[in-house]
Amino acid sequence: MYSSIIEFGTPQFGELISLRDLVLRRPLGLEFKSKDLAEEYNSIHLGCYNDHNELLACLVLKPINNEEVKMRQVAVFPNIQKQGAGTFLVQSSEVIAKAEGYSKMILSARLPAVPFYTRMDYNIDGDIYQEVGIDHLRMWKML
């Protein structure tokens, strides 16, 4: 496996959007709008690939301020979940975020994902809240 930063608007970016749509949006009856994607122009898009250059997983890093970056839209193809791609991708994103000068990663985790992030040393911050109709917890990690 390897990770790669994907440039906004490229064909690879389109693959990331398709994966996010499949895993994160469609199950909730949500669709991407042009406005949603335009807001990601300054974000870092990261893909995880196998040795055949096939996309396995993706995520987005959105700068919050000079110190914090938010991990968003983590998606792994359903047929390969729990096989290490998500862990590899999150670890890669931490390295990239630190290299970009960020010292803290924050995220909003769906409740079923909280144990995954806890195993990766993320801390819970606050109480359960709703986002897009789903229970989430805020989490963070110093890089």
C-alpha cells in the first residue's frame, strides 16, 4: 500500500469523490453539490492505493488554523474494510499534517468508528452530538 496526495479537480480526485459518495453519502440519502466540492479547494485530499494503483481508501484534511487540521470524509471500500487500509491512511495523514506544520489533528467520529480512533491514540472531547442525523463524538490527537 502507498498513500498519495490528490490534486483537486483531477481524474483521481473524481475517484475519491466517487468512493466518498458510495460509502458516506448514498447510505444517508445525501448528494454532493458543486458548492460542497468547491469548499474543498484548499483541503488536502489523500488516497490510499494498492500495488496495482487501485484506490482503497481516502480522506480529506481541512486546515482549521495554523495549528489544527481536521480529518474528514474518511472512506474505505466496504469489501476491504478491517484489512489495514484505513489505519495506513490515517497514519499517513498524520505524517503529512505534521510535515505541513500542524500540531493537532481533530475529527468528528461516527460512534461505530470511535474504537478505531481510540486504538490510534485519539482522545474524546465532549459529549455525543448529531451531524447529518448521525451520532458523533469530537476527537483529537497531538501530532
